[in-house]
Amino acid sequence: MTMPGRTILLIDDDATLLDLLGEHLEASGYGVVRAEDGPAGLDTAATISPDLVVLDVMMPGMAGWQVCERLRSRSQIPIILLTAKGEEVDKLRGFRLGIDDFVTKPFSFAELTARIGAVLARGASRPVGRTLSSGDLRLDFGDRRVTLAGGVVDLTPTEYRLLEALARHPHRTVPTEALLEEVWGSAYAGELEHVKHYIWTLRKKVEVDPGDPRHILTERGFGYRFE
């Protein structure tokens, strides 16, 4: 899946990778802007407002983690992290920062392109207008707006899509596999940990007490439901 016409910002200190990956994405119909370090990437992001950022974690000077934090402090732009490490602790750190996907090097350009398309598609869909309230939590599906006790909740596109997938079926347990397919798409088949991590980040944002959730409940061994 690709979404031609969208602009992708690539931030990586590997000039060869920037050129080759950029050429592949351009051949897939994307506009591509390249930055060879964190500060340049931040300046470019502020100037052009790209549709998605592909960000390398291991860069000299300003690491990808710092770039991600600064990007997140400004906006909810979709971010895909590239890293040579596959440890669970790095994934948790990335999800905690609000990234939209995590790709471990080495990777195929086709796989990354598919994931870029999937992330952009999650942020682009606009459902029919309807609102839903549960205690102090309110969802406006038409405006993609979530408020808690009257304050706006900042959600990444992926977090919003997951909450929406649950909230559109209130009181019904949705299997983890079904959530993975609906929110992430077929390119993520079998990666059930994605759902678990994002349920955790959602609870931190929409629950008064994430350790004792009232809205997003777990049905162990099966899935999750929205109350």
C-alpha cells in the first residue's frame, strides 16, 4: 500500500541509505526530503511539515530518541523509528515516546514502504461523524477528537485508530488479532505485541488510573473491550 503525493522526511546519518531508500520511495510515488542528522531533521520538519518521518535511532550528536521527543513536543506527526537493536526495552521506550512503528535494521525497502503506507492510511481515514461518552471520556469520531474531563487528549494516529476500533464496539470484546488487522493491517500479521504496547500507552492517556482501567479492559487470552 502506498499513498502517492505524501511527503516523507528521512533522518539518518547514513548517506548511502538516505539515497537508496529515498530513490525507492520516490519510485513509489512519495515526495522525499533527506536530513543527515537530528538538528537538520528538526529544522526541516518545522519548515516543510512532512506527512511522516522515518528516523534512525543511532546517530552521532543528537540521537533519534531526542529527535523523537522534540518532534512529539511539537506535533503528532507519524514517526517510524529505524534501529539496529531489537530488544524489548528499546521498543518500549519507542512506544512510550509515541512512535507509530518500529523497524529493525537490516530491513527490506519493500517492507518499510508497506509500513509507511499502513501508518499513513491509519491517519488518513475519517469515519462518519458520531460521538460517544463514557464517564469523563468523550470521543468525537467525525473530528477525531478525544477529551478527558474536558481537556483534549493528544493521541498519535495509531493510538486514535486503536481507541476508535474498540469504542465502535462498546461492551464487546474484540480479539487481539482483529485489532491488529484493523489498525495495523496485514503487513503486521502475528505482531500481537504491537496491540499490547499501544493498549498500555492508551491507558496512560485516557484512564484516570491506568493500573485500574475503567474504559479499556482486558479479556486475558482473547482481546480487549471498551466500556
